[in-house]
Amino acid sequence: MTEFTVAFSPSGKRGRFAEGVSVLEAARKLGVDLDSVCGGRGICGRCRINVVEGIDQKRAITSALDHVTQAGDVENRYQRVRRRPFMASERLGCQARIRGDLLVDIPAESQLHRQVVRKRAESWPVKIDPVSRLYYVEIEKPDMADPSSDFRRLAKSLAEQWGMADVRAGVPVLRGLQRTLRAGDFAVTACVRHGRDIVAIYPGLKERVFGLAFDIGSTTVAAHLCDLGSGDVIASSGRMNPQIRLGEDLMSRVSYIMMHPGGDRELTQAVQEALAELANETAQQAGVARGDIVEVTLAGNPIMHHLALGLDPTELGVAPFALTIDAGVDVPAREIGLEIAPGAFAYALPCIGGHVGADAAAVVLCEAPYLSEEIRLIVDVGTNAEIVLGNRSRLLACSSPTGPAFEGAQISCGQRAAAGAIERLRIDRATLEPRFKVIGCDLWSDEKGFAEAVGRTGVTGICGSGIIEAVAEMAISGVLRPDGIIDGAMAERSRRVEAAGRTFSYVIAEGEPRIAVTQADIRAIQLAKAALYAGVKLLMDRYGVSKVERITLAGAFGSHVDPLYAMTLGLIPDCPLDKVSSAGNAAGTGARIALLNAASRREIGEVVRKIEKVETAIEPAFQAHFVEAMAIPHARDAFPHLEEKLGVTLRREVISEPRRRGGRRRG
Amino acid sequence: MTEFTVAFSPSGKRGRFAEGVSVLEAARKLGVDLDSVCGGRGICGRCRINVVEGIDQKRAITSALDHVTQAGDVENRYQRVRRRPFMASERLGCQARIRGDLLVDIPAESQLHRQVVRKRAESWPVKIDPVSRLYYVEIEKPDMADPSSDFRRLAKSLAEQWGMADVRAGVPVLRGLQRTLRAGDFAVTACVRHGRDIVAIYPGLKERVFGLAFDIGSTTVAAHLCDLGSGDVIASSGRMNPQIRLGEDLMSRVSYIMMHPGGDRELTQAVQEALAELANETAQQAGVARGDIVEVTLAGNPIMHHLALGLDPTELGVAPFALTIDAGVDVPAREIGLEIAPGAFAYALPCIGGHVGADAAAVVLCEAPYLSEEIRLIVDVGTNAEIVLGNRSRLLACSSPTGPAFEGAQISCGQRAAAGAIERLRIDRATLEPRFKVIGCDLWSDEKGFAEAVGRTGVTGICGSGIIEAVAEMAISGVLRPDGIIDGAMAERSRRVEAAGRTFSYVIAEGEPRIAVTQADIRAIQLAKAALYAGVKLLMDRYGVSKVERITLAGAFGSHVDPLYAMTLGLIPDCPLDKVSSAGNAAGTGARIALLNAASRREIGEVVRKIEKVETAIEPAFQAHFVEAMAIPHARDAFPHLEEKLGVTLRREVISEPRRRGGRRRG
């Protein structure tokens, strides 16, 4: 028996193989990552390779293609039928058989486990290895003399042709089995989950299937449709969470359930309908049949997680805030109202605790602080702030009741981040006159052409990042005192500071609508930022650190807010500003990672169990941190480098002990 | 450490145990079958024992109760709360601790695996060991400081208190979890399937749960509600299969599907509604909550099996009659429309082949020919006859197209076995006058008071067993010739033989309705019995036997037919008459066995795979046997002992070769 050396790039693996062995077989034997859906029949073309060099022992380089068998009928048919002629050195790995020493290059698109690298520097690559994969099989036809069922013959083919022992199929999958087998003339592609459960069966060769990642927020629900082969997002869509009509925030929805028997079913139906509509919408956008969607992942806060699965969240509204289930949950997709592949499952990421949900778990999966050497602080600001602190040796998490002020809610002129909202604001240190930018317009308000540029939309309100800058600038310019009171004395210096009953407001715009920051607005921001900081501080105390090495702001607020102002106001602790960054929709990205990589589910399941949950409500230190953090500005440790950036000297006054206890000081 | 000898009856097991060990622990260590639901907490009372004797080494017999600790608070509370005072020697095994040599008797009701012995002699005992069992657990309460979910704490308790690692629960079970835990103050009973999947959770201690066995026939659907602890049937109900309105027999239902798109869904809905109604009906009869029904089994022919599960049976209507699935199928009960325990499953028995279904598998499970040394023939007569032949070394099965004649259908005066139907019939050898009995009346028609006894119902028709006896008696008395022609010459001897066009009829009753056996009726019976016999003969040929050692007739027809006449007419081959018996509703019994005994499912799954399926339609020998078996009477081997029983000499003429080929002989 003649043997030859075959080497693969880019893996560098090599071995000796007998003449006549196919390149695909050689790759498998060596554990080289070479894809195949059709099982070596020369149909799918997933195992395309480049025969780059024959390693001839006598000559250094020889005509590479001489060292494999010539392309035959199968490959000619493939090129013709698929209209995909081979490049010079190209062949199908399953057809090209070894007849000399070889160097084979595997192009990226022929790798079974392609890697999709996360966009940001600190992220780690995600291997495309979804829980469900496609397997093409040819099946014995039924025969009067052999009464074995269609399913038995399918299972036999999967066992013989793909080594999958003991596959299973539920009745919804079995329902279409006979028709599909006959439509494919007993050649079908099975989509199999975890190598065990058949999710769908397609006639003939099927090459692409899809998955849906849902990020279910209290306010909005977002869906990303991904190609499970490439990992690409091929369509995205979002909509308001229709539950809003039954309660604006989470607690009012839980109250609704408590007051209306069956209310949980109503809320479940509302969110499940939104999921179904988003599935349809994204599938239509991408021109994908719903039956080609074979897997779903869900991320959401604990109450959304429960309601989306159809679990009553009532207990999450009262102490001790017990979750029904904290582990990752697999549920048949049809049980949550999704009509996709008949055996498709939805996987809900695990919940960390009663207040720190599957959304936080998704953020953790996305940001992977559990792989980090640096001590990281990750903050996802929504109606509550989910805070994660730590590194590979220890992780802590809590939820802090910031309220919705950072989202522009409960602010007199507040609004969501949308066109017309003030998102940036500066106050002249001398005149106390403001200038600002609104979303949808590149000019500052004091620049020429601003009025025309904002056009008919006008200036409609102030969003979360705008209010942060407004409050910080008010403090820097002295309009606001460190105890959070708008200084009435300033009314003498500027008409912008205006009496409003017994308190004062700062007027940003006098048009219609009139936009001002009231004393109540300041209080709302003060409470929110104190809650956030207290939560962070609590975790830092618990971990035993006085500094964090990297800060990541997740979520919409985190994408818009300027870290400089967030730190000035004291939302986040001191940290070099170049180590503070936004993670964008990290929960959505985490849901996508869980969709694309099977191992990530086990990983996040294990990580979540190890995270130390801190319940802010029962920690006495939380109150102390909270009161201390009410000062504006607050982040005194950070002052030196903030002052440099801002070009001002920040006031170092602190609220004195007796006053602190006494609560408000009047101006 | 002092040790004592503890012996148990009835098992005879014994061992040495340290002083202070509980009787329950001792029983478990020895593998003695002693029940417990509450895990030794003295609540459930399942471990009641009798301390019958202290085995004192010095004296032969001593006061038994001195050799265990005295009954304390737990047992006193048990007796009071459960209003179940102990008998003299009675104690709870979990509370009584060893302090001397002991002989402990375990009463039948305290055995975990009680045995229910099948009624008939050749049957084997069934151990009560259902797939789902009850486990009482006490669970840690949720705590702000420990965010682990309710499910995690439940799973932990099941692991710690019952050694069940890694239990799972689907969303429908999780849905009620939090409310149930709180209703039971964190003491609940979990019903767990296969030691893995939680089926239901009940507050506090739950002691009885139930299962439903369905036998789904083309004509009728029957349900048996069983206590999964005792194995007793506590309610039964049946109803017409509502699919009948969409097609009288199986093939007309398959035709309906072929002609009406979505017709399979319609047929599925009809039968699933019947199952749901029967579940309600039996639960109401027995005063059982539907949520206490935790398991379901299904038996039925292949087409009913597929339709009940929601599988399209179209392929079963055309060669090669491929089943979708032949293995046993577990399907969530709610997926087949049953609203019972939230995590309950329905288990459909395996199908043997495209024509020999889960009903035949249930008959095999009930009769267990695979355990028999004797060569057994089991025949289940319905619209088709399912035939099983063999013993522990080899089993064969086929389905033979008898048509519905044996059920009284396609017979001019035929009817189902119900009040008013002629079920027995004798013809006077000299006068050719008939006498008969009808269902619902104990008198023969020639006995005094018969007319009054049958009352207003009157004589309404002739059922399957009646037509068998009528045809056999016609043959014995010479009215019918061996070739199956009613002998016109007999019209001269009796007015009972009457011309009807070119053929003759035999008139049984002249009233209203007039009841007669026509030449067409004879043909229908002739075809049916020839088909049955040919199927039996085919299996005997294949097995290589000329005789069978035991014959079992299953199903309604089998319960009513007189083996003497069945053998005379040649429905079944020669066999000593005392070895021919009825198995009653063996399919229903098989479904009950699968409900009560987990191991039986694996057993029948393995047996079914080993059964050799014979497809009558493609066996040339079937036709030859069929033609030969057309003769009336036919079972010539059996004549000697039949003649003795009947007190007549049977005619031995055979249809000669040319005539046989030529078909009918005219009289």
C-alpha cells in the first residue's frame, strides 16, 4: 500500500494516508475543520478546497493537481448544476483522492466552524457552531417485504451516514415526514439539534437555515434574524412592547396581574404576539421561509423572561423576589407562539437573580468579564441598572433601582432618544447661556442655520444623555449647588434661572415647547445617579477594590451618554476615560452569541451560577452610599483628570454630616 | 454497637442491623419491597408494617412490639390526623426503630410493587410499577440572600431527599410551580416520570394519581381510568368513534383524506375530541380531578394510531403501506388535546407493521406469547384480523382482510352484538327448524315465555357469533353444501329454505323484521373465514408447524363466538377445544399493562422489532390457502373431535380441483 503525506493549511495539520483516500476523509481523520452537508456525495460543495502544492520528495514544487485524482462526473455535474465552475486549483474535498504528497488549503468558507470576531477590542471570537446543524441523507425506500417505518429508515441513514445514534423526532416533525421524504425522492436534509433531536426535515439538499435572537425589553422588543452558517444578521426589526398598554413599567405590569385574574396570560399573549410578528417581519425582509428558522434565543429582564415563557411573574414583584426558574430554559418554539420549523426550540438565557435577568446574563456573555484579567465594571442602564463587577476570578452582580430618569422618563421635559431631543448641552460659564445639539441635526443651537436644520420637528424635549449633560453643566457653572439645589441667587445673574414657586428652574429653550430643567428633575436625576453609584460602590466594597480598570456602558443610554459627563456627575466611579466605552446593545449581542455557539450556553449557565448576587434592598451599606452619592458633582476621586478635560475647577464641597442626615437643605 | 436480626415476610429476606435503625431503612438495605411517598416523615402511612414476632434468641416467641421503639408523637399524629388507628401489631416502618430481633410482615398494601395477576390461566403477573411516581418533598423557602429559583430548590430537595439527579420540568409544569409551592407552604408532592421529568406538582402530601388507557378502534373508542397505585380500573367508558361520520371503515377514511385537503386534521380532531370527552367522563365517574391524571397509553390499528397522534395516514392506504413511525411514541398529552396533568405524556404502543398496529402490539403484550413454550395462535378479529403465531423462540404476525362480516356488517340482517341480536342458533337435523337465543334474554326461542322475555326489543338481527353458528348449522344440517351454496333441493323438505331469485335463503324468523341468511351472506362469511384461515395457515407454513398448541381469540367477536363453531366452520385450525379461549379486550388490557408497568414498554418495544411481519398481499401461498379454505365446513383435521362434540358426522367432500378454479358451482 502506497502512502503519501497530506498537509493542510491554515491548520498546519499533516498525516500519512493511503493512495485513494479522499481529501475530506483525510481532513476528518486529522480533525481538520472541513465542512460537508451532503456527507461526501459531491452535491453540497461545502468541502471546496484548493490543492495548492504537491509536496514531492524529489522536486520542491510540482503541479499540484497531479497529486490528486482527476475531476470526474460528480464534480463536473456539481460545476454545471450549481453554475459554480472551479478556480484553477479548486476541487471538492470529498471527490479528490490522494495520489501523491499534497498541501491542501481550506478556504474560510469551507471551514465548518468559522469564527466571527466581536467588533470591540476586549471581545473574544465566537465560533459559529450552532446547536442545530444540517445533515443530508439518502434513505432506503419503503418495501412491502420490510415493514420498517419511514422514521426508522431515516434514523438508520443518519446513524450510518453521519454516526448519529438514537435521533428523536416529536410529533410535529413526524407530521410532515412522509410527504417530505417523497417530495425529495427519499433524499432529504435533516436539521438536528444537539446531534439528537430532529428539528426539521427538508426535501433534497438544504444549505441554509436561520435563527432568531430576541431581546425583550420592557419598552421595546428587538429581533435579529441570523444565518446559522455564516453568523451574519440578515434582518433586524424592533417594535414597542405591546404590554405597555397594560402598564408603562415593570411594576405596574405586575400590579396589573395582581389586580386582574388571568392578567399574566394577557401580558404573555401580548409579548408572544409581538415575537411572532417580529419573526414574520424579519423573515419577510430577508425572503426566508418561516420553516427555515430552526432556533430561537431570548434575553430579557426577569419579568419579561417569565412573561415571554408564559410564567406568572407575580412573585418577582414581592420580596423575596423568587424566580420560577433561573437556569437556561429550552421550550418548544410553538409553545411560545412561534410558527417556525416544526421541532424548533427557543432557548431563554439563564437569570442571574430575581432582579438581574437573562438580559444581564446576555450582557455578561457578550462582554465576557469572566475571561478578563482586568477588573471590569459593566453597567446596563434601563429602568433598573444591572451592574456586574469583577474578572475571571470573581464576579458580582446587582440591580439598582435607578428608575426611568436616565431614559428621559419622569423628567418634566424628558423624552426618549428620538429626533428633536436635546442630547448634548453646554452652559457658558460666564453668561450661563446654554447651547445644545438635538438628535437628527449636526449643528449646535448657536450655529448658523440651526433653526432651518431642525426644521419642522423643532426641539421637542430632552433625552437621557441630554439631561445628564444639563445637570453636570449646571453644577460646573454654579447654577446647581453640590447638594442638588438650583441656586436662586443665580437668578440675579441670568434670566435662565427662573423662580417656580418655592424652587427654581433652568430654562434651556423658551419656544414651544418651553424646555427647562426643574428642581424636581434634578431630584430625579440625583436619586437615579445615587442609586447607580451606590450599587456600583456596594459591589466594589464586596469585591474589596477601590478602583475598577475598565468600564463598559451597555444599552441605549450607554451608547448615547458621554462618559466624561457620566463620570463628572458621578454615575460611574473613577477610571481612565479611554477605558470607558459603550457596548451598544450587548444583551442583543449576547442573545446572538447563544444562537450561534452551542458551547456558549453551557458557558453562561456555569458563569451565572458562580456570580455572587447582591441584593441592594437588604444591604445597609447601600443606603449610606446612596446618601453620600447624592452630591453634585460627586466623583471626587476622578476630579483631577475630569477638570483637565472640562477646563474647569470642580467644587469640592461635600454635604456635611448633620445636613446629610437631615435630608434636603433649602437654598 | 449492638446488632439485631431483622427478617421480613413474605419475602423471607433477613439481615443484621444496628440498634436504632428504622424498619424502613432496614427494608431498603435488603431490597425489601416497602413503599413510602413521604420519604420517612411519618406522613403518608405507605410503610405500615406488622411487627409480628420478636426473634428472641432465648425464648422462641416474645412480645413483638418490645423489639421496636415505642410509637411516639409522629405516629400518634398520623393515627389522629388520618383517622387510621393502628391494629395491635401495626406500626409505621419509618418510625419504628430496631431494638431487638424482629420478624416484620409487610402487608400487600404497603408493597411498592404490588402485583396484579392477569385473570386468565396462561397470563403472567404484572408488577405495578408505572413510569410516573409520587415523591413528597419539603423545600427551602426563598430568601433575599439566596436568589436561587423555586425550581432549583425543588430540584435540590428531590436530589437530596430522593436521590433524583437532574430532574427537568417543561414550561407547562413550571407555570403552576410558584403557586403550588406556596399553597403547600413549601411542602409538595412531585409526580416524576422515569425519575427525570416532573409531570405535576401538588401541594402537601398527595397519595393517589391516575392513568388512562385508551383503546382506539375504528368503530369504538374505549377508555379505562386506572389508579396507578393499586392498578385498579376505577372507571371505564366508551363511545362510537366520531370519525364514522367521515367514513364507515378505515379505507373510506383514508379516501376521505385523499379527496379532502386537510381531511387528516379533521379526522384527527374528531378522534382527539372523543379522547378528551372520555377523559372527562371517566374522571367525573370516579370523582377524580383531571389534573390527577398523569399518564396515558394508546392502542389502535395503524391508521387510528396515526390519526390519534395527528399523523397523516395517507401512506397507510397505498402500497407499500409505510408507517411514519413504528416505535413506541411519547407525546405530550396536551399535544393530542388532553387537558390533564400539565407535564403528562401519552405513550402510543409500537406498531408491528403497516397493517398490524399498536392494537396488535397491545394484544401481544397482554397475551405474552413471547414468554410461552407452547406454540400459540392469537387472533384479534375486527374489520381486519390481526394474527400472531409463535412462542418464545419465534413470533410471526400478519393482517388478513376478513372484512367486517364477523362483526355483523355486510350481512343482510347483520347487526352489532347488542340486545335483540341472535347470538346462538341450532337447526334441527330432521325438520330443519331453527331455534336461537338473542342477546339480553336467557331463553331459547322455542322455550316457553321467550316472546315475553325478549319483550319490546324483539329479535332485531343477527350478530357475528350468530351468523357463524347459523352458517355452521346450515352446513351440518345439509342446508348448505361444502362449496357454500344453499341447497335448493332442501326447499322441498322445509319452507325455511326459500327461493330468492336464482339463489336460496334460509329463513330464521318470519316476523318483523324478517331474518334470513341469504346466499350473499354465506359468500361474505365464506370470504371472511377463508381470509382468516389463509392468514393463519400462511404463518403456520412460515413457522413450519402443522398444528398449534393453544388458540386465543381476542376482541369482542372472540368473546362471543363459540370455539366449537368457529372451528367447525374453519375460522381457526385444529386444536383441543379446551385450549381455545377468549382473551376479551386484550388490546385494552395491553394498554393498561403499558400504563401500569414501565418495563413492559421496553419489553413490547423489543418484542415488536423481533416479530416477523408477513405481508399477505404479496404471498402467493395466501391465494392458494384462501381458495382451499372456501369449503364449508372446512377444518377437516379437527373433524373427529368436533363430530363427537356436535353429535353429527361432518361431510368430508372437498371442492374438486377444476371446480375450485372455476369458482362457483351452481345448485
